[in-house]
Amino acid sequence: MIRPILSTSTPSLTVTPASALALVAGDMDNVDKVIADRLSSGVPLVGQVAQYIISAGGKRLRPVILLLTCGALNYHQDSKFSMAAVVEFIHTATLLHDDVVDESTLRRGRPTANENFGNPASVLVGDFLYSRAFQMMVEAGSMRIMQVLADATNVIAEGEVLQLMNMHNAALDEEAYLRVIRSKTAKLFEASSRLAAILADAPTETENACAEYGQALGTAFQVIDDVLDYEGNAAEMGKNLGDDLREGKATLPLILAMQRGTSAQRELVQQAIETGSVDQLNRVITIVRETGALEGSRQAAIGEAQRAIDAVQILPNGAYKDALIALASQLIERRT
């Protein structure tokens, strides 16, 4: 049984992830308008591929975090819409490239862009989204914003390479795993919340706390995502179960399973990672569950979510702060 996360400032029980999102629903409509406007291109295929992946939906957590943090810091200028669109463009570009590298065929319940349009189009449109994001950064007229986003995209790229280097590496430990996901996934969460503090001209202490919130939330999000590859429902998740194993990724559930299992269990999981075979997927799932690796991974996510909640205590009390806390506290309960 997963224990609830408590904090020194627990939000009202009426605050849920849905109500948290409702707080910025109007802002997200404005962000969508910016996205639609900036996707325009003289090359039809560019807009077609970009629109295909962006219109697939998703949680839009990165722009939501930016907008909620702006609200908590009482920043209401329209530039937040452009910055939210920028982080969504960067995220979408990484998805296009990721699916090519991972040879993925399904995302959010439908064929990936590379499955529909081919690898070359996906890579090149990902490049377009990166370059469009940087055009929009320049328009913001802030070297600080450019520095944060340029650093973030560089770290994300390093994380992708780290993950590639660690494919089929059954010797990967928890520390190395965390380094990958904090680079590859959590860095853009961190940048999103930091950008809000920069826009609001918040003190350095507040900016760093916002950044820590984003990093911790992003880390928890990825750990839970990795758990769901062995625990989730394919129809609900919109992706194939066992994809991580097929790609030879030693994620936290597998790392803990090898640490806690018998020598025979450890050998089976190790072989599955090294070969990328899903022939024994059902047995691997059984081992992950029997060794308590799923619960151990969820506990790790709980620790990161608590770190996010602790970091956000510095923000002024109010609905937006409560919403940020609610997102973190409910994250570990996600099943899709």
C-alpha cells in the first residue's frame, strides 16, 4: 500500500490534478494559439508532421508547470505563453527524435510520427521544432532565458547519448540510472519551473527552489513511467508494454529486481536486458513483482515527489501553490 505524501503545507482536499489543470485552462488555450501560429511553415510536410504529434494530446506537464509557477509568483504577462510554447516545442522535438532512436511504433495510442511519415521526416521536423524554439527564445530578448534553455537542450542531448551508451547494459546501477533520467527527462521540467521564476524576476533563492521542484517532479514522473512499463495497461497507456526491455533499457524496476532477486532471477533479467528479448517478458514481470522492485521504485518516486513538495514551500500560499503540491502528491498514483 502506497502511503500518501504529506507536506508542511498540505493543500485542500478539494485540490486534485484535474482542478490544478483547470486553474491554467485559459492560459493553455493561449499557449495552443501560440503553438498553432508558430507551427506555420512554407513547407507543408513540416507543419503536417509537427501538428500530428502535438495534436496527439498528452499531459502537457512542462508548460502547465511553467504556468502554475508563474501564477504562484503573481506573474501574468503574455510572454509566459510564448515560453510555455517553447518548452512544448523542445519536448515535442525530443519525442520525434526519441521514437526514431528507439524504433518506437506506438505513442499515446496511435502510430508514432516515424511510423507514419518515416524516420527522415521525423528527424528533420524535430530539428525544425528545435530551431523554431530558439527563434522564439531570441524574441524574448533575455540572455538569461536563452542560457537556461540552451543549457537544458544541451543536457537533454547528453542524456540521450548516455542512455544510448547504456543500452543493453545490465550492470547499470541506480546512481547512473538517475543521472540519465535527470538529464534526459527531468532537465526540461527543471527549466520550465526556473523560467517562470526568471520571468517573475524572483530572488535567486526562489528561482533555485522552483528549479528543484521541477527536477524532482520530472524525476518522479520518469520513475513512474518506467514502473508502468511493467505494471500498466497497454490500452490505457497508449504504448506497448515491455518497450523498455525490448530496447535494452535497465530501468529502476529491473535494477532493483536484480539487486533483490535470486541468482537465477538475476541471470534471467540480465539476459533479457543484454539481448533485448521480450520472449521472457511475463517471467520478467513476475520477477519484478515478486522481488518488490515495483514497490521499491514507487517508493523512490515518492521520495522525489516529497522533495518537490518541500522545495515549493517557499512560494506564496494560494491556489497555484496548492496546485503544484497536488501535482506532485498525486503523481505517484498515475496509471497511464
